[in-house]
Amino acid sequence: MPRYKNGEAPLSDLVYLGPDFYLPAGTAARWAELRRLGVGKYGVLLVVTPGWNGYRPLDVQVRYKRELGILAAVPGYSSHGLSYQGRDCAAVDVYNWRSLAPSNESLAWARFVALCRAVGFTVDFVSPREEWHIGDFDPFNVPAFAAIVIKPETTAKPDPLEDEDMATIISSTIGQSFAIAGLVVPFTHPDEVRGTKSTAGLPVSIVEMPAAVHTRILDADARRRAADPAEVLPIVVYAEGGDGTVYIFDDGEVRYLTDPDVMNDLLARGAMSVTWPQHEIDSLRKQQGE
């Protein structure tokens, strides 16, 4: 039997992730890991559709049904209510899954399905079909990948006198990353940024930068870590507010990507794709002397 009747769970039992966005602990952990993988593999921070599109209380289900008609589930039967067809279930509506491959919806869907399955989400389980709607049928159990406990007494503390350990939060329009001791790790949720502080006397600075520069840092870090640099794929760059031209970012330079077969091959092989403002692309190309 489901732990709660559909839409009647107290919000205090759930994890608050933002305005109107609550999830059970297990689902919240899977959602965080899904976002981390989206950023790490494709440079895309997946976000929830604005509104009550995680857990949805019963009174909100009633309101949505009144406002949306056949587009909303019958109140008391929505998978957003923490039960579905007699089973525990939590659901999330993902707003920007198509960004995983902006010019190729079928590829974006394939990538989205693979990422969801990797962390334990179920896709394509409601009718009529809703590609953006994902479900967690084990919402109250925190997965093993999110249950790692750090023991302070066995953790090496950084030396406050070593400049190389200075911590920096890198911030741009593609998200935030944490840089320390030569490592660059993307944050997966704004709360992680707000909750980052030093407990060893080290300052934590915040550096704002253009998306292109942030991406270059992530790209350089990936190349440094790769055992075989030849296997590090170029990044496909789409222009926001541009004329539809696609670019490729490789070895610190932006070049035109004119052959669609090359682009499709790169994306099929798992190349990261990002979207930059057109003016940032133009500025970078100008610095390259083009």
C-alpha cells in the first residue's frame, strides 16, 4: 500500500527544493544525481517546470484540473501525489530535456531516457504520453550513490597556508562550479552554492565569468583528467539569439561547424553541447583573430 493517500502528504515530510517544489528524500537524491550527470556529460542543467511539478498537494491537483482540463490528471489519481496505481510514486516534470540535443529531438530523448534510467527514474509511463514526466517508484529509499558519509576524523584537512587550496565558486549563465586544489566540480543545485563555506579558515571567493570561459575551464579540466586525450570530444556550441549557425569548441577555439554529418556523429558519440549568447561567440572569435 502507498505510504500516503494521493496528494495528502505533509510538506514537512518532504525535501524542499525551491518554490512549490518538494520531493521525498529518495527522489530528491535521484533528481540531484540526474542534474549532475546532465551537466557533467552534456553541459545541461536540467530544471523542473515552474509550478507544483514535483509533489502536488490534493488541493493543487483540484486547481490544476480546473485550469488545465484534460491536460491534468483527475484529482487523487495523479502520479505527482506520491502514489500511482496502488504504488508509492513521486514524479517530476522536466522543463528543458530537449536541451540535451537542441537540434535533434530524438537524440535528446535518447539521452534523457539513458540518464533517467541510470539514476532510477521511469520514463514514458503515463497516457497520453508526456516525455517530460518522469517517475520514481521507490521515492522514500535514498539510493546508495547518495548515502556516502564523510567521517571528519578520517578526512585530511587542507593547509590554510597553501595557496593552491584556495576555494573558488565559478559562476556563469550555464551554472556554477567549485574549484579547489586543481579540481573543478559542477554544482548540481543552487542550495549547494549557498551552503558552501570554509571551516578551515580558507576564503571562498565567487568569480563571475562569461559562459564561454566557464566552458573552457570545464573542457580543460576534462582533458587533463582524461587517460586518453584523443578520446575527449569537441563541444558543440549553439548560439542563443543567433542566426542558427552551429559552432564547435575544440582546444580553446571556436570554429564553424558546417557539416551536419559531423555534428550528428559527435552528438551520437556523446559530445557535450552548450548554448552561448551570440555576442560571447563573436567576442571569442574576435580574440582568435577571425
